[in-house]
Amino acid sequence: MAFEPTIESVGTHEVPDWYMKAKLGIFIHWGLYSVPAWAPHGGDIGEVFESGDMSDWFRQNSYAEWYLNTLKFPDSPTREYHNKNYGSDFHYDDFAAGFNAVLRRWNPEEMAALFKGAKARYVVLTTKHHDGFLLWNSEIPCPHKRDYHTQIDVVGKLTDAVRDQGMRMALYYSGGLDWSWNEERISDVRDVWGTIVQEPAFVEYSLAHWKELIDRYQPSIMWNDIGYPKAADLGELFAYYYNSVPEGVINDRFTQARDQVPRAGEPLTTPRGPHYDYITPEYATFDDIQEVKWECCRGIGHSFGYNRDEGDERLLAEDELIHMFVDIVSKNGNLLLNVGPRADGSIPENQAGRLRALGAWLDRNGEAIFDTRPWRRANGKTSQGLDLRFTATDEAVYVTLLGSPSESEIAIEGLEAPAGASVQLLGHEADLAWRQSGADMAIQLPQDLPEAQAHSLKISGAGE
């Protein structure tokens, strides 16, 4: 169907099946900030936000992609680092020459192959972050900074490489914050919304960029960040997109309200726009199954952009990553897991290793993740105390044990199955013996059960 240029019309759009089933995407934060690639250890923003105390967050910002804003605090660790390594007279824009020089070494096919190996179904690239620097050579260049873009078409090259690997390509664009238009320092949460650029010329600039990205690259997702100018006609933009990309998806961060501020103690997400297909909690998850489709976006560490000072101990451990992913999927979510490349496009080994570990686990257990939906409940335990999560298809219920049980028989609390049900351990050929023990389902595990971050059981005939 063709959509009319109104919020009411695009509001009838249904989330496409591919996105509901995709489960895993890779986020890429990559830009000028990838040259200095540094941020202080201000902690996990999800935990900071939940505490309600963000009084010093922006001066101590853990997000390396916010380098330019954090640099504006004269007493910030970032300013100290910058002066020591580049000099107080070295401007952020001066990173552009070095960035463009090392980009010549980038291998987009190698990057896409790493994401494919992790079993990602889609990739989201930051085409323009808050600093305003473009990763494509736009016909609508930044009017305030000359040549403020990459010399090669990063967006186009990665789009081709990702699609060649059979994944979908999606694009991020900072549609409300642009520090090349508004240089005011963001010092607290209210400044985030108060510094969204509202100038008519920027409204035209931002809308023109989105349409150019749609026309050139046909992105599978429009991933806007923070907010959008109040005067923009989003009904017209969204209809333009859906009519160009019939299976396209739009996130919830096109909010045009200036006076909305996220509340402490809730999953960190921007106030939601007038239309969206899914919501985007940041460094946060939910306790229960959500009716609305959602996507947890987060880095492997505390930053989205590459932080050279973020050692292995500050990244998610392999078992933490896998358990978090299973938990998200069981509650109707996708995981958009971020990587922060170095300036030359190479992925640091401590990040790449996590992706390979996730891919290896999915090689064995992906059937319990991809193309599934939430079951009647998400959470459970064995009678021995091991946490587990449920997912389902029309044919089976899947139980993923978050860890390796030490017992040869486990009992899944509160799970009753009919006499004809069969149980398989994914990656193991033979059916497993089981019995009903009151309200619990007792399952005999293989004697050669390997140590693993998680194990998935398929219960066929257990009913919905």
C-alpha cells in the first residue's frame, strides 16, 4: 500500500516479519572521534541513569563518540588527555585529515564478514553523529565546515559489503543534535533536548540528508538519535521512506517535544516520537516480556565509539554477553550490539573476540534464538537454582540454561509436558530421556555435556 504523508497514515504501518525474527544487529559508531579514541571511565550509563544522579556524567562522559562535547569542559579528563597528546590549539576538526588518510586501509568486506560470522542479521552504521561529520560525500554538504566528510563513500562501501554477506543494512543519523550547527556545550540532561537545532535551514538540511540516504542506499532501518526539529514534517518523511522501502523500519527517537526529559529509574530511552515501529532502551533491558517490539542498544564496553583506554576487563565477558542476549530475545527484544572500530576500520581484538564467541555459540544454539517469539513466560529456574529463559515457535518450546549444570539430571520448575513430547539438546543428536516430576519436567542430560556459557533444549510437543 502507498502511505499518505501524514502521521495517521504511517501509523498503520506494521513491523515487518524480518525485524521481528532478526534478533541480532551490529551497531557501528565510527567517525572523527575514532582518531583520539578516548574517554574517561565514567561507568555504565544505564546504571548511572538508574541512580538518578547524572550531575557529572557529561564532564566524565564514558562515550568516546562524545569527545567533542566533553572536550568543552576545561577541567574534564578528556581536555587533559587532549592537551597532553595533541596540544591545546589542536581543534577537533583537525582530526579529519588523519581520519581520511587511514581510511584508505579499510577493508569493508573483512568488516562485514566478521559481523556475518557473529550471525548478525542486520547492521546499523552511524552516517552522521552529533559532531556533524558525514561518512558519505553528500550533495548537501555541511554549510559551516568545509570538506566535513569522508573522502570515500564509507556508507556505500559498507552497504554493498553487508548486503553481499546476506545481511540487511540500516543507517543511523543524528537528526536533532549537530554540533557543527550548534556549538553550545551540553552539561546536563536538559541541555540534550535544549540544544536540538531548530533553525529552518537545519530542518531543511536534516530532511534532505535523510531523503538522500533513502534514495542512495535504501536502508532497512531509519535509526534516528536523540530527537528531531519541531518544525519538521515527519509524516511526509516517513511516508517517503515507507513508500521507497516497503519493508523498512523506523525507531522511536524522532521525538519533537522540547520539554520531555527521561525519568530516572526507567530504561534509558529518548522520549518517543510521533510514530515508531519499536523502542530503543540504551544500556538497559526489561524484567518481563514486552508487548511492543524493542531493541537494546549498547556497546560491548561502556562506550559506543572506540575507547583505546577501555581494556578487556571493562568489556562484557563472553558468558555475560550470551546470557544478556538470550534474556533480551526471551522478552521480545533484539540486541543491537555495538562495535567501535579504530579510525582505519579495524575492529580491536577484544571486541572481535566477543563477536566470534557469540557466533560460535549461535552455531550450536541459534535455533532457540532466530525466528522465535516469546513464550508464555520468559524467566524460569531449574530446581537446582540455575536460571533459564524460554522462547518458542509453532513447533517447539526452547529452554536455554544460563550456564552449565553440574547435575546429570535437571528439573525445570513449573514446566509440564504431555507424554508424547520429545527433548533434544541443540548440537546433540540423540533425544534425551525425561519424566514428569509433579509440576516440574526432569530431563536427563548427556554424560558428555561440554562446559559452555549456555545450553539450549528443544521440547517438541510441549504445547503453546
